[in-house]
Amino acid sequence: MIRARAYVVALALTLLSAAVPSRPIWGSSLFVGGAAREVTSGATFLTLGPSRASAQCIDEAIRDELNAHRRYRGVRERLFQKAGRFELSVFGGVYAADLLSASYLVGGNLTYHVTEDIGLEAGFGYSRAESELVRIIENSRGITLVRIDAPVYIYTAHLIWTIAYGKLRWFGADIGRFDFNLAIGGGITDNTTSRGLTGSFGFGVKFFFAEWFEIRIDVRDQILEQELLGAQNIVNNLTATLGLAVYLPFEF
């Protein structure tokens, strides 16, 4: 008889909770035993269950709507692989010597990338040696001290170490990649004022636009011994260049 009454009460509570879901009914405290506990659990489940399900459905609907209007800008992998490829570049820029006037500089580089971070580079540069100071002295004294407007040939070899790389977006276009590298090496500067060894170090930035094409900016400090007007000096000749480069083979 007690079990039958418990079933009747459970049915009544179920009907009441369905009619008024926002106000749970706690009538199970009038009963004792396992049936009362089952009634309480059932009533609570029927009261809270639909509310939680509705809230979850609303949250998922809002999330789906936001995702539909969201534009993801994920990070892409590297555009191409450098290791095992040759990089052929041409450049132009400025050659600023300590004892001579600044002049143009043109040339090219050939780099073999041993790994993604290490490269071996051989380069050649051409400039002209000019000095306004020497020209003024020669004009005032009527003598010729050194040959003005003489060619300058620069042969260098560098170890290129890429220490960092990153990604950027150009005017809302696709995400591109750039590298930042350090260079250390040496070579020979051949002109009328110097034919000795040249130490060279500096840094560079490379901007990649395709699987085989890049634009590079390089700054170098060339240290050498130079003679002018009978005096020998250790000088720091600076170069700043802008270059275009292609990678061989084109696809790797």
C-alpha cells in the first residue's frame, strides 16, 4: 500500500513540475524511505533539466552565429624551404667610406643555404672612389695627389646566420614572411688607396613574396686599412643596399 501511494505522489509531482517548471515542488519531505528520495530526485530532474537544456541551446546558437561572421587569420607555415637551395641576388645602394666621399654601390651575391638558419655567401661589389677633400687640396695647390674617380672592387665572403623570422600582413593581403639575419666574414677591397684584407660584419632583413622570390635589405661595416695623402688609417666603410633575389631551383 505504501509503495502504491508513493507512485501516486510521484505521478502528481511530475504533472505539477511539467505545468510549472520554474518552481520546483518539494513535497517529498512528507514521506520516508527510499520511495521519498526517488520522488525528490525525479522532481528535481524534471524541473531543472529543461531549463539547462534551453540555456545550452541558446549558447550554441549564439556561438554559431558569431563564428559565421568571424574571419580567422591563422598563422601559416613557411612559404618555402631554404635548406639545400641557392640564392642568387643583385643589389644597389650606397658606399660610404671614411676617407672618401659617399658613392653608389652595385653588385651581386650567391648564397648556398646549408640549413634553414645557416648560409654561405660570396659577393662582389663595384663602386667609384671620390674625395671632395682631395679635390679641394689638388685645386688649391695645382697638383695631383691621387687618382680621382677610380674604380673600387669589393670581394667578400660571409657566414649568414638567420636568428629570427616572423610573419606580417601587407595592406590586408595574405600573410607574408620575413627573416632577420646576421653576417660575419671578410674579403678584399681593391682600389688605389687599399689592397689589403677587409673584415666585414652586419645584418640583413629578407622579405619573401613567393616560393622563389624575395626582397632583401643589407647593412655591412667593412673594416680595412686605407692610405690617403701619405697617411695610413683603419677605417670603417659602411654599405647599405637593397636587392632582389631568386631561389634555385624555383620549386623544392
